[in-house]
Amino acid sequence: MADQYGAVELNKTESQNVATPTADTVEGPWITDVTEATFDQMVALSMQVPVVLDLWATWCGPCKQLSPVLEDLANQYQGRFQLAKVDIDANPAVAKAFQVQSVPAVFLMLGGRPMPLFTGAQPRDQIRAVLEQVLQMAEKSGVTMRLSGGGEGDAPLSPEQQEINALIEVGDIAGAKHQLQKVIEANPSDESYKAQLAELEWQERLQKAGDDPLSRADQMLAAGNDAAAFDTLLEALVAAQPEDKDQYRARIVELFRLSTDKKAVTKARTRLATLLF
């Protein structure tokens, strides 16, 4: 991380004297929301318990896939680390402090010091492996306290979401997609399930290389060039025959759910509306 962190100073607690706890637990929830106002408290807590930060945004499709997995794992580890969730739109100073370029972005705060862990939605097994490394680092650093409280304000996963997660975990992507389609039919207004389905279908398409506009747009999004992905599809939409326009429109909307570039989505959505109406 760079030395300059903006309005929120990540290293400001390094010289603070933190009281040594007299027991092996410290009061606090396993899962919490961090704001600019509570940032310093989170940094201080990291002197006793490792803190895993999930920086997310309401408009981010992959965030909606990753967050439930992180929350489930935080509950499974029962206070060995705290999952601290940060809405970057509501807390821009925190996003600036961590120099966030895209979300979801996951960081570790250990002993008052930040460390990047990973970006983007990751498979559960890989996330678990990262968490095991985090706990090993914490032990070596002497940060071995455990939080006493449970999750804070987080509703348990629905039975449908638990089944979908289980199917993904064992590699049954077809089964997960089928279950997601059923849930979407029953809950057509729930964007989180649509985003999860779009993510699975996108990952499948990336395995099949192609040079058509649809494939190029997928690859551009994977490379983090969201604006170019939208431009490619919009240009294809303009040039397409009437009977082919629908596939490009549908794909653009699907990639909107996956994009982490809010400005690119807003710009492309405006142009799409102009082209359609």
C-alpha cells in the first residue's frame, strides 16, 4: 500500500498503546458494518483480532455473490476474525484510504496494518484457504484473541441460497443455474439472484474463446475494461439486423449486473436507452 491514504489514516494507531486483554476473548460481533466514523475502532480491534474487510457497493453484481460467502465463513470461524463490511459509496474516505479501483475488494487489517487479500468474487475453497493463511499470520503476530459475539444484523441465508451455494461448491454449475432460474421465476424483483446467475453464465462463456462481439465483450469485462465491453456491444447492436438486436441488448443488461465500473454502466445505460427508444 502507498504511504498516502487520504482522509482516513490507516497507520495512525501503530504508536497507540492498546491494553493487553486479560482473557482470550474480546467483546464484539463476528460481522459488522464499518463507516468512516467507526474506522479507528476497527483499526484498534485489529491489534487483538484479525479483521477482514469486504469493500463493496450496492450496484456491484459480484459483490452480491461474494458477500454471502464471506458472511457464512465468518459465522463458521466463530469469532476468530471479524468480517467488516464497507459500503464504498457511503464511505468514500475509506475507499480512498485503501486505494480501491474496483469492487469487491477484500483486505486484511492486522496489528493496525493493511494488506490486500484479493479482488473479485472467488470460489469458496480459495477464500477459505486465504482465511487459513490470515489466521496463521495472526498467530505469528500474536493477534490471537477471539470475538465473543455472533453476527451483527445479518439475516441467515435462505434455504434456496444455501442449496445454490452447495451446488456451486461441489462443481454442479448446471444444477446451480437451474435452481437460480427457479428462484428468479418466483422472485423476479430480486436482483441478487439474477446477478449470481449472470456471473455463472459469464464464467462458463469465458472458457470458450471466440472473436465475435459477444465473446470480445466478455473478455474485456474480465480484463477490467468495462467501458470497452459496453461500447463493443452497443456498436454491434447498432449494426445488427433487427432479428439479432435482442441478443446484444440482453447481453448488455447482463453485463451491467456484473460490472464494477459505475460510471461506465451509467454511460452505457443512457446510450442503450437512446438506441432503444
